[in-house]
Amino acid sequence: MGADANRPGPLDGLTVIELASERAQFAGKQFADLGADVIVVEPPGGHHTRTYGPFADDVESPEHSLWWWCYNTSKRGVVLDLDTPEGAAKFAELARDADIVLEGEDPGRLDALGIDHPQLRDTHPELIWVSVTPYGRTTSRAHEPATDLTILAGGGPAWSCGYDDHTIAPVRGGGNQSVHMAGMFAVMTTLTALLAKDVTGRGQHIDVNMTACANVSTEAGSYMWHTDKITVQRQTGRHATPVLTMPSQVRCKDGRYVNTGFPPRSVKEFEALIGWLDTLGLTDDCPDAPLLQLGVERGGVSMTELSTDELASAIFGAGREAMVFIAQHIDAMEYFETGQRAGIPCGIVASPEEAFEMPHFVERGFQVEVEHDVIGRSVRYPGAPAIMPASPWRISRRAPKIGEHDAEIL
């Protein structure tokens, strides 16, 4: 979208040595797609995440893992056996020439091999070392085992995810969310450390606690407990709050679901909703239409009024009910597209593959073709989450094969 494909990314010129890991790989992908030279170091035979499916063309091999492909775009790759003196020495050599080391090793392993950050930063004080572990490297729980499920449960997000029916257990969100949360915190803190190094001339050790990252990603869940000892309740398709709110997920005429989003508050939004009802010929049948007009006449409603002003609360509720009423009379995609054009925040419940093909994403250039010589064709990937024309985010190459860049790097 206007970006010059020949311009370097914002992290061009930085070298990152990444020890292949399930925990840190998403952070490494961000660095690589932002232009850094990320060298991912694998053990002999390749990292174990190469065994994670699904697999391209259903061929179960280390070079066909879609998991590996997804999390290792734009990186170069080498193989080192860190358990040998030669491999450990070569890793130390790579680290001393790098700006950043990124790792998700179990606490204590690198120290036992003599290649942990205290040993290497003694001779390279500018080095920024980033550790991503379930509980942080120095906490009392540092050596406890953990999975995505236990991190999301212990950190809190799982408590806030689920349904109005609380006989149904909490739900863990899919997509390796603990890895993504920790990865984004790792990237943000590393960028801050890079700015600090410009001032101090020294690097830092960044200790990313995955459970803490999950805990501060719970919206009101954590802070309301800490401030008021109030527990939020999970709700179907909407924010977890101390009390149940009005349902927002509605089945449309065609059987598909939409999310009615946030009800109107401003005059403009109330007018848009009234106009939508008029266009559909539903105004006379909508029992809440008079309250919508009151919303226009009184200049909208404010969230601060809802607990003290009964009329404001009734008008706000009428907005939600009118949006539900419309949804029940039209198809889901029409609801989504018409509501968006009218400036009313609402959404359609789409599958990942359907969302990926939506015209909005296509127009933004979100779909990126990446060539894969292993299968003899290109594959479409999710592309840039943000458009930065002067320093573009881009996938520069497919994930490396096992030891693909040994000769040029080692």
C-alpha cells in the first residue's frame, strides 16, 4: 500500500541470534519481518517444532511443518550442537558479533554450558539478551514445567473466556496465545533496550515472564481483583465483567452469527440506526424505535449516566435491542457490511479462512505470496499487521531448511 519494496525495514542492520524455541520463536519472527538479520540456531536434526503439524501436502517431514514455516519467516538458519564444546564455542562466537540474543531455554541450561548471558556479556557489554520463560528465570517457580494451557489458566485469560452458562468450563483461546503475548512483550522491551543502549552504551538482560505477560492481558480481570477483590464473569462473545451484560452475539436470518458490537451513544450513531431501520422498512415493527428518537433529542447518552439515569440506561439498552432486531431480519453479511458503512461498530463471526479472504484484507495487501521450493509453489501467508511505507514490515524469505545457511554463516 504505497510501500517501496526496496526500502529496508525499521530494524535493518541489527543482528539477532535466536536459539530455536517454542517460547521465543514468535518474537524472532517479528524481528526478522521487521528487517533484522535473525539467525535461528537449531540442534542437529532440526528443532522439535518441525514435528508439529499440520504439514504441507500432508507430508510429515521437518521441511513441511506449517508451524515451522509460520514462526520462522525471514530468518536464516544454522545447526549447532550446544552440548559439545565446539558447538558452544561457535554459539558464543556468533553471540559476540550480535546485537541481540533471543532464547527460551529452561533456566540453568545455558549457564551449565558456560554460554549464558553473564559469561558472554562480560566481553560484549553492548549485547541485549532476551530470555522468554514460563515464570521468569529468577522466580521461585522458574523450574516448574508449563504449557500454553497452564500459562493461560494460571495467568488469568482462560478465566475470562467462555460462555454465559457457567456450567461450561472456562475456555483456552486457540492459536498459541501465551507465545504471542510473551513474544510481543519481548519485542517491545527489546526495542526500549535498544533506545537505552543509544544513551548508556550498554545492553541489558530482559527477563520475560510468560505468565506475567498473560496476567496483564486480562483486561479488567486482574486489576479489579487487586483493587476491589471483585471477580469478573466470562460471557459469550463479550468482555468479562463483574456483572452479566446484555448478550451481543445474535443469530441472523440466514442462521449465521454476528456481534452487535457497542450500542449507539452519540446523536450521529442513533440517527444512523434509525435510518437503517427506515431503509429496511422495520421502524414501525421495532418496539424500541421511540427510545432511539429520544436518544437523538437528548443529545446521545454517556457511559457515566448509565448507573444513575434510568432514561439514559433505557435508551442505551434500546440501541442494543434495535441492533438485535435488525440482525434477526437480515442475513449476517448484509448486517456486517451495512452496519460498517453506517458507522455502527458491529462484526460477523467468520472462520479464519473466510476472514483471510475478505476484501478489506485483500485490499490492504495482507495476503503475501511466499515461494517454497520444497513443494514447488508459493503459499499465501498473513502479511503486515501494520503498513509502514518508509520502513516496511515484510516477509523477505521462507523459513530456513535444516542447516541451510551453515556454510555462509559458520
